[in-house]
Amino acid sequence: MGKRRRLAGGLIGAFALVVSTLAASITAGASSGARTYTIGVDNVTPSQHNFEYVDYFPRGSVSDSDTPTVVGNGSIIDFHWQGTGDSLHTATLLPSGMTPGQAWQDFPLVTVDSSDFVPGAPGPPPLAANNGVFFQNVSCGASAASACPYNGTQLINSGARGTAGPPSSPDFYVQLNAPTNTPTTFHFVCLIHPGMQGAITVVPGQGSSPSAVSDNAATQYASDTLDASAAEAQASTTAAATNTIIAGTATSFVEVAEMLPHNATVSTGDQLTWTTQSIKDPHTVTFPQGHGSDSVDPLQPPICEAATGDVPLFFAGGAPCGNPANFEVPFDPGAHGGSTISSAVATSPVTSGIMANFPPFGNSVTFSFSQPGTYVYQCRIHDHMIGTIVVTG
């Protein structure tokens, strides 16, 4: 995920229109007497901060120190998106035998655009966002009454939701049906953020009360927030000591999507370096802030694959391009515009491209400023991640 995540606009905007056409053969059938438990997806960012909680609330027994989430067989889980900053996640239940690591490997965020790939052509292959990550693969789950039945034999993906997702659909319901009368643990992940995962143990009988599960979520939220605040303070201290800007920092469960410090002052001709400490999120450092930088977004405007090649996005029969499989969002992770920012009212955008602490990306960039002025810049993946550079003569 209100704000507008730069997911090429149309990818998420088209979400609601294509869910029905992407539906699998799974049908709903929730019991009216089943208990309903809420699992929060992300959480409320504190005022004056931009915390993205790459966590579920509660997450259950992901590590030895976590409190297990225990529910009775037949319970309904309401995955409720509650992030308020730069939030975009999936709730993806895995088939038994598939590990979270396998899921993230099998569902990369971007893939080679095979339709435009020319073997032997110079340069890197063309890339596109993976529709299998961002779109729901079932037609159920809109309410408790239409909860998706899940018994561990299939993968169920909510699709990407959050503050940039469909505002009318912050909930995705699943009914857990363990195949045996022995305790069974089901695993779920966010396909957008490798490392974001949760687990639910299903037992005969009622399991824990919904209020006990909510209490565990509140305790976990307080702990996550405290750790994130400490990481934010430490990054600010590091930035001041090294005369750099930290483009995002993180804990195991929170991505602090902030430029630290938010404001900096340099002299004409000075070089300034940005380094990211994020764990699960990529970022960009892009001048200027706003729509003037659209042309260098990593995720470009959506297009359609047609027999004659790529064509502008159109809709037919409620689906993009007449067929959801033809819907494509090109991905360009590269830097553009050079390393010198020449005007505070830039007509030609300049960007670092993707910065991250995972391959194949670099985690730092250096820019210089040739003219005095006030330069406002932005991460083009997280809309609220904004900074200002004042350049003196």
C-alpha cells in the first residue's frame, strides 16, 4: 500500500476488475457457527513516522519466542489490512510441504518479459511485474460467509492489498479445515516481502479465544514499534556521524521508510551519499518529487501484450487487454539522469534506480548539486518517503 504506491497505478487500480476473471475453482462454504479470528496485515504507523510493518498481528509461532496462534478446526480467519503508511502486502496460504523460502523463490516479484525477450540482444532482458504475486487467484474470501475453504492442499493468494490497494477490500476471509484430528500448523506469507510470514495451529475443539489472539497482536505491535523507533534513532545518529543520508532502515519486522535526516544542507558542488539499511524493501532516490519523475519509475505504466506487440492498456469484458494474462507492468530498475542535480525545478528527472540490500542491487548512491536552491526528492516506491536538500551558494 490514502497514499498511492507507485505500482504503475493501473496494476492495483485494475485489481478489482480482474479478480473474477482470475478466479480458480475454489468455492466458498463457511459455517455460520464458526469462530472468526482477525489476523492484522501490517499496522498503524505512528504519527510523524512512516513505518511499514512487514509482519502479521499476531504472526504466531514463527520463532521460538513467539506465542503460537491456536484456533479450533473450522475457524474463519479474517486477514485484515490495517497499514496506514506505505503499505502493500499479500496474505498467501501455502500448501502443506511448501516452505516460505520455496514460495518466495517460486513467486519472484519480477520476471523476464518472455514476449519481448530477444535471445542474444545486447543489454539486460526486459522485465515485468509478476501478475501471480499481485493478483488474487480465487473468487472467494470477500466476507465470512464466502470464506475460502483451505485444508493445506492448495495455495491461496489474496493478491496485493494495502493503502494503495482497492479501498473497499481490506479483508480476506479463509476457513481453516484441518484434514485430521491432530494439531496441524498452516503457514502463510507475504509474497511481496520475503521474510514476512505467519503460522496458525489448528486443533480439535475451540482453541484460543479471539480476544486472546487480539491481545497477542497488541503486545506484538508494541514490541515491533519500540524496536523500530530505536532503529530509526540509531540510523539518524549514524547519518549525522557519517554526513550521509540513510534511505530507509529496518528491524526484522518493520521497514522504516524514511529519509534520515529528512532535511539536509550542503554547498554548491558538494557530493552527498545516500545508503539504505532496509532489509525487505527496495528504495529509490529520485529528483524531483512528484509526477515530474514518472518517466523514471521502476514500475512503468501498464501495457497490454497483443499479437502486434505491446499496446496501451485497454479493457474488454471487465478484464485488462481482454485477458488478464496479457496485462503487463514493465520493470526498469536502472539509474537514469547521471549523478549531478542541476536544477531545483528539474525538467529532466534523475534517479538512483533501485537501491536494496539484496542482489542484484547496490545499496548506495552519490549525487552532487551544481546550483543553489531547495531540492525536494522522493522514493518512487514509497510515496511518503520524502526528503529535502537545501543547497547554498
